[in-house]
Amino acid sequence: MNCLSSLRSRLVVVPSAILLVGLVATIAFYFYRAQIRVQAETDSGLRLARVLVHAALDRALGAADPDIALAQLQQGLPTIRHVDFVILRPATFAQVPGVPVVKEERHAVPFWFSSLFNVPMRAEIFPVVVDDRAEGEIAVVPNPLNEIAEIWDELCFLAGLLLVLAAVIVGLLIWTVHRGLRPIRELAAAFDRLEHGCHQELDRPIPVAELSRIGIQFNSLVRSLRRVTEDNHLLIDKLISVQEAERKEIARELHDEFGPSLFGIRADVSCILRWSRSSEPRCQEIEERALSIAELVNGIQRINSRMLDRLRPLVLDQLGLPEALRQLVGAWQERYPGIAWKLDLPPAIALPDEEASLTLYRVVQESLTNVVRHAQARKVEVSVRIQGASGKGRGIAVLVCDDGQGFPRELRFGFGLLGISERIRGRDGRLHVGNAPSGGALIEAFLPLGAAAAAA
């Protein structure tokens, strides 16, 4: 990711770059002023050297001996900055005709740095005349190395100081940006929690004036979503409860009212059939009518049985969850023999109430219905097992998986999955809907036994 793609990087890199440019500009301006400074100091040294040389020559003119005059000159010329004095005897004239003479000194200045200063280094020659004879010369040689050494030391100190200050400023900038962006990170974390269904408000008000209003609006949004979610959950719980009550009532009526009526019809049909076997006339017609009624009754009974199973499986109340699941899987196996059905049940399942059994039964029922309608599977497995030791973490898990085409990537719950999700949520359980490693669909529900008992 590009370093400038984040706000934090921009807030740190851009001022740091400006600070670096300012640092380079400061050093460049200092070097420009150093050029002028070296030239000025060198010119000042040359002017002082001329005065001193003329004074020394005036004092040495009174000496009769040339050697004494040169010795007086040697002693009378002081040591000054930025200039070297070199006394040349006549024997050395041929060696230095017009060539600058520089006194050899050692300075702790890199060569590349001293070469940056363009200072004229040609010597000025003053003849030494004793008794109208040229006895030698005094060469005044500019020597800016002392000044350059001072500039080098000052520049090193200045550069070090500026680098330290720049490092401190960048460190403070990073710290300030980190602290300043903390509210944005808190908002991002809060939105992540909100995306995962956690309706939690911000822990504290945002102290940044520009972002405080966003924090207030976020908390208001969270409260609104929490209220709407709670209302939706309450409504769904009420709908599921009303739906189950209606199913239970319809199942009771079908069983108590519709069933006996059909049984009476079958009894009447049996009587008609018995009478039709007598020798009276029209017996054949009576028999045909009776057989037709019997076929209708059989069809009505099959419809009644299927409706009872879907509305309120009586076997669940009478024989328990294991037997109800066996009959459910067996019914699908009879209707779809081309699918390999597998049911894995524990030896015993002790559930605290009928609602817990009904919740798990509906999970398996809805899962198998989705498999038949959408999965195009050739193998289906239903597994029920007890998880956890005795205590709060103990529960019962139901797993339904197949080898079909699996769920789409952008899965949206229909009414069936939404219904079982709310059933599991209402009993503090967990529901996982996704795809198995093999590629087929996978639905896994966990119902805490402790939570179920408490709900009961």
C-alpha cells in the first residue's frame, strides 16, 4: 500500500518533507554566507598583512647586514589568521616565479569541503631592498583554511543540532498524529462492532471538536438500531410463538376432529362393503361407491398425516426427538431414494422441555427441505451429539451437511433460515450457516442445555 494512501502517513510525511526541505535550505544558505565570510576574512587578513609587511620593511631598512635585516624581518612579522608570510632569498627566486606559495598546515577538514570554496590563492610579493640591493622578497600568501575549518566545525554542529531538532519534531508529530487519529480509530472499531451486530456505544465522548458531532450521531444511531433490533426480535419471537400456537391448535383440531370423522367414514364404508356382499339387487353399485369412498378417505388421511407432521409432529411429543428425527429422515428417504441419507444419533438425549426439542427438530426440518429444494446433493448427513461436560458449557449440537453446490457467496437468509436463527437466538444458542470444506452446505446449531433449562 502506498504510504500516502493513509491519512496518518500524509499527516506525517508531508510536514516531514517540508521540514527536510527547510533543513537543506538552511544549510545551503549558511554555506552561501560562508563563501562571503571566507572571502571577507581573507581580504581583511591581506590588508592587515600589507600594513605589517610595510612596517617590518621600514624597521629592517636600518640594518647594514642583509642577513640581519632578513632576521629582523623574520622576527618582526607576526602570526596572523588567514595569511602566511614566506621570506624568499635570492637563491629561491627561480623556484617560485609567479607561483602561489602556501605554508603547509594540517586541518581536520575534508578535502571535498575545502574545494568548494573558490578563494584566490595567489601570493603578493614585497621586495626586500638593503642598500639599494634586492636581498630577497616577502611573499604574503592567503590561507583561508583556518576559517574553512571553523566553518566546517560550525556547520557540523549546526547540521547535528538541526537533525536532532528535526528528529524531535518528527517524533512529536508522529505522537500528535497518533493521538489525534485515536478518535477515528475508535469510530472505525465501533463501526466494525456495529457491522457484526454489537450495538455498543462509544466508551467516551470524542474530545476533538470536529469529530464530536459524529460521535454523538453514532451513539444516537446505535441506540436507534438497538431499539429497532430489540423490537424486531420481540416481534419475531411473538410471531414464532403465535405461529407455533396456531400450528398446535390446527394440529389438535386435525387430530381430534378430522381424524375421528375420517375414522367414522371408514367404518361406514366397511358396513356398506359388508352389505354389498348380500344377494340383494344394486349390490354391485353399492360396492363400487364404497370403494370410491375408501380411496378418498385414504387420500385424506395421507394429507392429514403430512399436515400434522409439518404443523406439529405428534411423534415429537410422544416418543421424543430421536424417534422424530428418524421418522423425518425416513420420510425424506422414501420420497428421494436416490440420495444417500445418514443419521447419527447419541444413545440418549435428555432435553429439559418440548420447546428445546421442537427448536432442534425445526432446524433439521428446514435444513433437509433446503437440501431437497436447492442443493442437488447425492449424500446428506444429519448428526446430533452432546458437547461439553456438565456445567454451563454443556449443550447439544445438530449438524446437517451435504455434498451439493453449497450456499452462494452473498447469502441472504430466507424466512426458513431466519425462523430457525431466531429460535436458536431466543434460547441463547448459536447457529452457523455456511459451506463445508468439501464444498456442500453446512448448517450447525448449538443449544445450551443450561440456557434451555433456564428458559423453560
